[in-house]
Amino acid sequence: MIHEILPVGVLGCNCSIFGVQHGGEAIVIDPGDDIREIAGILERHELRVTAIVITHAHIDHIGGAHRLKTLTGAPVYMNQNDQELYDHLDMQAAWLGVRAPERTPIDQDIQDGDRLRLGSADFEMRHTPGHTQGSISIYIPAEEKLVAGDTLFAGSIGRTDLPGGNGRQIIVSIKEKLLVLPDETVVVPGHGPGTTIGAERERNPFLQGL
């Protein structure tokens, strides 16, 4: 399976583009910005987007959803608990000093345990609140990969001091939904370098003793 990771926007959000080789379907996760570059990757691999998945409604992860949906016609998936954050996208833009992007209706609510299919691979949705109330992580067993949004990072965890954040909740989410995965699972965080579940279980200072 094709998997390209493109850091987008001023905060370098890791946008993941998964696709079936040779002109197949694609799932784009967290198109926060730089839609022209995302479109270039899709065109190069001759991919057709069937789903746009948002791990949480912070502007750096969802800011380009409207433009990508307009370009591809693909439905947008997001957990409904982040709708209020999305409704205040203009306020988020003001915090960053950037222009507020156009919003698009969310087509499908993501619930814990939902699955999307891409080729022969299942994309398993795991509700992992704590960074925001609607945060999700996406586990792809066939690829041994986890797209963790801003829940888990290499050597750290998502911040919980923004609206909707909860420090105790994010630890519970990581313990119950992420650390149960195999150690060899590759973690693609919302920002920065990748890691593995095993490495974070062993060395992440926020997770010791769990």
C-alpha cells in the first residue's frame, strides 16, 4: 500500500495519504493545509480519494478539509464530540494569526470501533479523547501502523491545556486503546518523527508505570 506523509501548514501537521497502488482508491487523514501538494501526490499515484478522515478538529488538522472535499468530492469523517471546536475555527485561526479557512459540513460521525476499508486493509477507528474530546486514532493492522493524531508522540503525549483537553483522560486513552497494540506497531503522530508502540511503552516519560 502507498503511504506518503506530508507535513502541512505552519505547524507542520503530518497529513497521511494512504492509497491502493496502480490507480486505486485513497484515504487522506488530516489535510490541514497545502491542498495543492496533497493533490500532487494523489495525481502522481493516480489515486481517487474515497474518505477524508480528521483525527481532531484543531485548525492545523482540519483547515484544508473544505478544499480537499471540493476537489475530490470525498466525504469528511470526524467524531461529533469535536463539532464545537470546528464551529469555532475562526477563533482558532485568530489564535494563530492566520486567515480562517472555509468550513465544510461533516458527512459522517466517527464512533469507536468504526472501520473503513481501503483495498484489503481495514482502518480501525479508536476514540482516544484527552487532547480534545473527539480525538481519534486510526489503527491499520495489515500495515502495522497507527495514525495517532495529537494523542501520542515520540517521547511525549498531546497537550491538554487547550479547550476540550483533559490530562487524566489522555493517559487512560493511551493505556486502554494504544498500548494494547503490538510493540512493533509504527506510530505516525500528528507532528514530528514517527516512533513505535514498543519504544513509547519503554521510554516515554509520560507512560512509565502504566
